[in-house]
Amino acid sequence: MSGADAGAGTAEDAPDAESGPSLGYERHTTVIARTVVRVTVPIILLTAVALLLQGHNQPGGGFIGAVLTATAFVLVYVVFGQAYLQSDLLGLDTADDTHRAVEYYRWLFTAGLVVALASGLVPLAFGFPFLTQAVAMLEGLPLYGHMEVASAFAFDLGVYFTVVGGLLTVLGEVGTE
Amino acid sequence: MLETVLAVVFLPFVGAALTPLVYRALGERTAYYAAAVAAVCLALVARLYATGAHGVARVEWVPSLGVSLAFYVDGLALLIAFLASGVGVLILTYSGGYMHGEPGQAKYYATLLAFMGSMLGVALAGDLFALFTFWELTSLSSFVLIGHYTTDESSQYAARKSMLITVSGGLFMLVGFLALSWAGGTTLIAGDGSLLANADATVETLRTAGLFLPTLLLVGLGAATKSAQVPFHVWLPNAMEAPTPVSAFLHSATMVKAGVYLVGRFRPFFLAPFDSGDHGEGEAAAEAAAAAASALPAWTWVLVTLGLLTMTVTAILAVGATDIKELLAYSTASHLGLIVAGFGAANTYGAETGAFHILNHASFKATLFLVAGIISHEAGTRDISSLGGLRHDLPVTAVLAGLASLSMAGIPPFNGFYSKELLFESMWYLGEEFGGLTWLFPAVAVFGSVFTFLYSIKFLSLFLGDRRPSLGEVHRPPVAMLAPPAVLGVAVAVISAVPNVAIDAIVGDVYASAAVGEAHSFSVHLPTELSPYVLMSAITIGVGALLWPQYDRIHDGIRSLLRGPVRANWWYDNGVEGLTAGSKSVVPRVQTGLLRTYAAWALAGTAALALGAYLAAGVGLPAVELAEGTTVAVVLVLGVALVGAAAVTVAPSHVAGVLTLSILGFMVAIFYILADAPDLALTQLVVETLVLVIFLLVLDRLPAYYGSPERLVAARDAVLSVAVGGTVFLTVLLATAGSPDSIATRLVELAGLPPGEHHAPVFFDYGGGANIVNVILVDLRAMDTMGEISVVAMAALSVLTLIRMRSRGEAR
């Protein structure tokens, strides 16, 4: 608690000229939080992608990966604020104080649904029922040597994008409020 | 045959879809385009008739559910189809003149064509559900057409009324259909293996279940509402708000015939056990029937009573009418009553009456409606008291009106006489066969017919006598408006002159469709000797002629009687008003706009349904025992979760509440870890974290604390919480009583794998994944996952919409 107070104090004392108006987050969060988040967010994202990729054989999958990804974004939002995420990370114009990133999130879950649907429709072309999945074993690859490619991964990817997009849309909108 | 039938039914719909485009190109001449579409349908129906098509034609619709789109072609179907397409051609041509300069013509023609298609569908449907679908489509198009003048208050009222009455009747009919399809094990109406083919067995099943009379009444209710039988006749006079061609087409010649069509179609079914009366003719039939008849069939007493009551009541109302279209509307209901009574009678003549009168009524009533259209269009009024001596201005129309109204009055040698004579004959034999109160049938038939005679002559008198001074200039109608009634008038004349040709051509087949057992050929002729029913006709005409000079006094007398609850309309208006007021007073209780009210209702409802279902299914409580692997750690973790849950209820603020709640969530996650469910644990942990953040974001907006609730509210909430908690607890107990083995078996079964012992490897072999949870999610039950991600996307969209809408509202 005292740490937070001290951090807030420091932020208020710090000169604004250096950081500029888009870095208002310094007023609310501590150096410790910012540093920790800076280190952990990439790790979280990596873990999320790993969970997504290994989902078919080990604990994980599209849904967990997606929720974890959303958590990473939440950390950025909470610690750095939406302006930072938009202007510095996504390179968006934040002049009119709207939450432009939500437009991207919307595209994300639409794309996810499309991918999932498409992965379900492909089997129809081969005369299998909707959403039939198949597995192919690839041998003799460089580095990997042996790799299993499951068509279910395409579907999982759809799940991943839909859930990430959906959660971030909700978070972004509610957060803006 | 199948192609022709499909073309007949769907061509009008295609035509309707194209109408807006055509209207852009042709403008008012769209009428002739629509008439051309109808003419093609007529030609196709004629082709069906000429090739002697008969029987079932079907296309698979939803093969996996055993639903097919079946059509059935026979005499009755062809007659109704002829009426729909033939009168359709005439009406659409006539509309070209009548609708000149009227608004909304593209909509008008499109709806008329769609209606025609639906009516052809009703006529040709060979499947209960196809019939029902087309049936409701006719109601729908009738609604649009009655409400043609959309800004007109009375036209809105009329459209709503017809919609309410006919559609709700249709729903009752649907219930009847469900009973029929349950009892018969098929939805086919006629043909091999259909309801009609197995009528005896199906009726027996219905009787054993005690459903025979209810089914009869339900189907009858559908027919009665559609065919404007008492007391549902109230919508028909209001429906005259529609443009006159619509009244002539829907509300005299075709749509209202759907009800009698239904009655005719199901007559052989419901009368199947009583087919003794239909084997022979005349006295032989009467004798055979007298020997076999033990009691009046339910079908007969329900429908003959309904039909005769309608015929009489609406004939009286027609005499009380002040507007020519109102008069014709009531008379339509009256004649429909006659047809229903005919089909109701359990003897040969009954079926003959119905079959022949469908044709006769369509011919003379459509003529009269078109004549009425000419009068209102050219004379500018429909008020009976201000019309008279129109023959000076409209000579050709006067001849047509004379022909048609004499036929309607049932005066020999016009065609209306023959079918009315058949009604008297069948009513007389009913009395003779069953005796007692059934002698009322012929008496009432004569009584009602007297009024029919009176209003028919009244309509004719509009053209006779001196020209009323109040009438302004009366124009000659354009050819497009005169030709259609002329064609119909010629039809009346032809049927009158050579009725047996018409019978041989089509009425005989119609009769065969409605007859029980073997049908024979029949013929009509002018009476040569005195028989009871000839006497009945004579009485009708004689008494009618005697009463004619008193017409105005009778008219006034009827109008003075029509007050308050005597009018069926009073019941309708008050009923609708009461329901509206009732709904309005209920809404504020249910729709409070407070989230807690909705939550309370939803939760209580779900709990009640679930508990009720458990009770109804009679499930017992499974034995609760400590599961294997219950270690100290598990007990400890769950114990902490419990403490967390208890702490939530006493938390002093929102933030504290949410934080304590997350203790519960994280403990559950730890429990998953201890229980060897890493996937669940991962998900639970991450979701818990996210939810916590969202909660904290939202809490910022809520008031600081709940305030102290009222005692009553608190008690209600406590009861609700206990109920919901209990339900969930019970559900979990019951749902987990099944062992995981059976879940695996079920999944294997769903995946279409060979049954037998399967363990985890089966998932590996089948789904190519070692993570069972994920293989289930993305492979075995991928369809469910698909649904779930759609829900996620939907939820995101709703949040987006809600919040955006609110901010937009605030900005305004």
C-alpha cells in the first residue's frame, strides 16, 4: 500500500514535458508495476500461443490461449492505459478520444468465426460431414523431423480469434466507459 | 403431373416477387401482367384436368425428418384451383379498371398473386403441414389486402380483426392436425397410406383415446373461422374495407372457400364409420341408412347445426344491411353456411349440395361483387337506400345482376335453385332418417332461405323502379370492368341452362372427393312431381314473395334488435379491448425495467422448471459417498472456498465482495489441479482473473453500497437463493451420478466408432490428439464449440451495441 502511495507521489512529481500527453499512465501506476508488466506481457503472450499450439496433445487449446492473451491486454490496459496501447503499440490515431482499437477487435472475432466456419466447410468439399477433422503426419522435416498436423488446429485458431476478439471488445468498450 | 402441380403453385409466387420490377416498367398495366400470370396458372390447371391427373405428387423436402411436400389432385382440389386461377384472371383484369389512380398498386398486385399461389397451394396440398402453411399464407395475404389503405383507421381495424380470427382458428386447426397425424401415423391427407385411406383405423384410434370429438371440433374451428361461420362471421363484413376486387376474389369466391374445402376434404374421414348412407340412391339409401343408423354422427350434428345457424343468422343480418357490400358479405357467410350444412349431412345429397353449391356460389357471388364494384365506382355510393333504378344507366350490368341475384335467391331455373333443392332434399332425409329433433333441420333450412330470397330480391331492386333523385351522374363502366362480370354471368347462365353438363364436367368429381365410400354419378333436373323438398322450395319462394312488401319494416326491425350483446361484434370488441387492457396492466408488473426483477423471474422459473422436471421424472436422490482420492488437501481447499462464499454475503462493499468471491474461484481452480484436471484449472485461473478485472471496471460505476433492503424483499431474495442453490446442488448430484465410463461410451457412440471397450487411446486414434478435453472440444463435439464461439461473438456484439447506443442517446 505504501509502495503504491510512494509511486503515485513520484509520478506527480515527475515533469510532464518528458513523457508527453499520451503517457498519462505515469500518474496512476508505479514503476514496479510498469516494469513487471513490460517483462511479463511478452511471456504471457508467448505462453498463450504455446497453449494454443500444443492444445491438441497437451493441456491447452484455443479457448485458454485466447483468455490468456486477453489477460495480457488487460494488464497493458490497466497499467499503461488505453491511450498507450493504441498510439504506441498499435499506432492508431487517438486524437478524437474514441477507442479505435475496438474496431480491430471486431474484425478479429468476425475473422475468427469465418475461419472456424471455413474449417468446418472444407470437409464438405470432400464429401465428409460438416466439421469433420483429420490428422496428417509429416515426416522428415528440418529441425522438427516429425510433426503432426491436425486440421482441428484451423478450427482451434478460429476459436482463438473469436474469443480474443470478443473478450477484448467487451473489455475495451466497458473500459472506455 | 408433379412438374405441373409445382408450376401451378409456385408460379404465382415468382410472379409476385417480380411484380415490383414489372410495375416500374409497366405502371398501371401491371394488372394485365398479373392477369397473364393467372391465365398461365389457369391453363396449367386445365391441363391437369384434361390429362385426368389424379392422386399424389410429392417431392422430398426434409428427407431426414421424413417431411415431404405432397400434393393431391382430385375433383375437389381441381375445382378450387379452377376458381382461384379462373376468377383470378377475371379479378386481375377488372382491377386494371377499378384500381385506376389508386395508391400502392405494386403491393396490391404482388399480394393478390401471392394470395392466388397460397390458395392454389391450399387446394392442391396433400400433406397436413403443407395445407396448414398455405392456409396461413392466405390469411396473411388477406390481412395485407384488407389493410390496403394503410392510413385508414377502419381498414386497419378490419385487417387486424380478420387476422386475429382466421389465424387463431388456423392454430386450433393445427392442433387438430397434430392429433390426426399422431393417430394416423402419417401427415398425408389422401392417397395410398394416407389418413383418408386408413380412415376407419385412425378414427378408431382417436375414439379410444377420447380424441375424436375434440379433433373434429378443432378442425371444424379452423374451417368455421376461415369460412366466417357464426359466431366468427364478424370479420367478413369488415373485410369489405378492402378494394372491391379483393372482396370479390378473397372474400366470396376463394379464400372463404378454404373452410368449406377443408370440410369437404375431411368429410369422408370423419364420416367413415357411417358410410352406410352413401351406397345407394333415394329410398334404397334411406332404408339402408335407417337400418344402420343408430345415432346421429357427431360430424353431422356439429356441422349441420353450425351451417344452418350461420345460414339463417347471416341471412337475417344481410336483410338488415344498409350497404351493398355489407349485404353481399353477410350473404356470402350465409351461403358458406349452406355448403357447410350440406357437407355436414351424412347422406348422398349432402355431399352433392356442397359440391354443386361451391361452383354455383362462386359464379353468382363473384358476379354480384363485381357488379357492386361497378355501382360504387360509377354511382359513387354503396348505400342501399340511396340507390335505385340503375337499369337506366347501367343496362348491361342490370342484366348480369338480375341473372346472378335470381340464382342467389334460388329461383328456378337458375343454378342456385338446383343446389338449394339438394340441400332441402338432404335435410329432409336427415329428418326422416333420424327423426325427433332432426326435423328441425329442414324447418330451419326453409326459414333461413326465406331471408336469402328477401335480400337477393333487394339487391335486384337496386336496378328496378325509378331512378333516385339523390343519384348523381352515373358513368358507363370501362370494358375492363364490364367484361369479367359478363364472363361470370355467362357462366351462371350456362350452368343454369345445362346443369348436368357442369356436373359431368367437374361437380361429379368434387362430389366423389367428398363422398364416403363409393361415389355414383348424379344429375339434377327441374322438378316434375310434387315431393316434400319441392314443397319446401315453394314455401320459401311463396313466403318470401308475401313478405317482400314488408321488407323495410323487417329491415328496421332487425336493425333495432342489433344492440349490445346480441351482436357477435360486441363480444369481439369487448374481448379484444379486455385483453388489451389486461396485457397493459400486466406489463408494468413483468417489465419493470429493473434487472433484479428479470433475474428473479428467470432464476425462479428455471429452478421451478428443473425441480418440476425432476419431480415429474421421479428421479431419486443418488447415494452420496466420499469420492476416491479425497485427500486432506482437497478438503482444505474446498473448506477455504466455503469460507470465501460465506464471506461474500457479509462483505461490506462491492470491492470486498468481488475479492472474496474470487477466493472461491481460485480455490476451485486449485481443486481442479488437485483433481488432475489441468485444462480446467488453467481455464478457471485465467477466466477468474479476467472476470475480476471486468468486475472492478464495472464496479466503478455502481453506487457505493446496496443500502438496507426491505424485509419482504430480503426474505424473497433469501428464498430464491436457497431454491436456486438447491436446484444447482441437486442437478450436480444427479448429473454426476453417471460414471465417466458412460460418457466415454456415449462419445464413442456419437462418433460412430465400433462399440466396446475404449479408453483414452480411442480419442488419440480418432481425433489424433492426446488431450481428451481438446479432442472433444474441437472434434467430437465441434458443433457445440461452434455454437459457443458464436455466443461469445454475439455477447461482444451486444455489449458493443448497448454501450454505443447509450452513449449516442446521451449525446442527443
